[in-house]
Amino acid sequence: MFHGNLAGLLARERRGAPFEFAFARAANLKNAVEALGVPHTEIGRVLVNGAAATLARTVRDGDAVEVFPWPDGGAAAPEGERRFLADAHLGALARYLRMLGFDTAHANPLPDTEIRRLGHDARRVVLSRDRELLKCRDILFGCLVRAPAPEAQLREVAARYALAAAAQPFSRCLRCNLPLDRVEKAAIMQRLPEIVRAHHEQFMICHGCDRIYWPGSHYARMQAALRSLLSGRQADPAPATS
């Protein structure tokens, strides 16, 4: 039986109650669960005949299997800083996460083989709406993003990884993902539009793409929108001004 939000990943007739299913010979729990449509990244605790089991356990005839959703017993993410890898279809989500200060790799297009390599080698949390991608054993940490709209996707990821407390809004470049550094106005004076020179004194620069950021007219509205998204309320963030 599949508990919690895992039930929604099953065929309708298998939701909400125990069911029988024939697996391939010598299949382990990972193979068996993913054959039913649930990526291993979404699984927390697994019980077999009432006892805790790992996904490497071989399924045997007559086994009673219970599968609980992440994070019930599952590995949340690599230790330390939250670092993400958003697949090609989650560009807006990647931008929101960067806006909040989270290291989020993203490129369009990025082949699945490269996503698997980067996710594994760099120990990033792979964000995707592609179940088949997240079934790959190379992906140690991942999240099946279920919402179709970017704002709802951010709320989903923020809740799952408790991002609100760790967010550092407007500290990372939206274009190339590098941390921003403060820069003296005098050093960039000739690059600023006249109206910006007249009304702003604080500036940040990305040393990767040389883009300059300042708290423009949408800054306060963006801050409010991000706070709203992190708290789970509806919001419509404006694009960054830089």
C-alpha cells in the first residue's frame, strides 16, 4: 500500500487501499515501486511485513509492502547548503530559486545524461517533472515537481526543503547563478543610466557575466511576492530589475 501523496502517482484503481501486483523475478523494492510509477526520490520509509526495509531488498511472494512518502525516513538532501539542478522545463522555477539566493544550476537544453552526471557528482537535488528521469539510480537526491505553474512549484519546493529560513533574496545572479558582490558606485558610474545614477547608491555586480544589479522600482514588490510565495500564499512576482 502507498501512503500520503504517493497514492496520486498510482493508477486510479490502486489508490487508497492494498492491492496485489506481480513483479519481475528477483526484483528489488526499487524496481517494484518504480514499475508502479513512483520514483525512488519520492520514497521515505518502506515496511515489508511490518519491518523496516531498504529499497535494495528483494521482493518475495506474499510480501506485504507499505511505502511512505518523503520525508518520512528518507534522505532530505546532501548535508549543508541546499543546491539544486532544475531540468530544462523548469526555467522559471530556477529563476525564482536564484532570486531567493539558492545555488540552482539550469540550462536549456541539458541532456538527461548530463543531468544525471551533475546531480550525482555535484550532489545537487535534481528538480524535474519527469518521473522516468528521477527513477535513474544515478540520481541520489531529487524531487518530482508536481505543480504546473512556477509560483506553485516554488511553494512546493520551498515547503519540502524548508527554504524560508535559509533564503537570502537578491544575493545571486539570475543569469549565471554566481553570488553577487557589492561594488562601489564610482567604479561603475559610467555604465549606469542617468536616472539610476541620480536615485541609487547601492549596487551589486556579478563577476561572471558583469551584470549590475540595484534595488529598482520593483524591488519592494518582489520582496513581498517572494515572502508570500515562501509562506504558501498566492503571489505574482515581478521580474527582477537590474
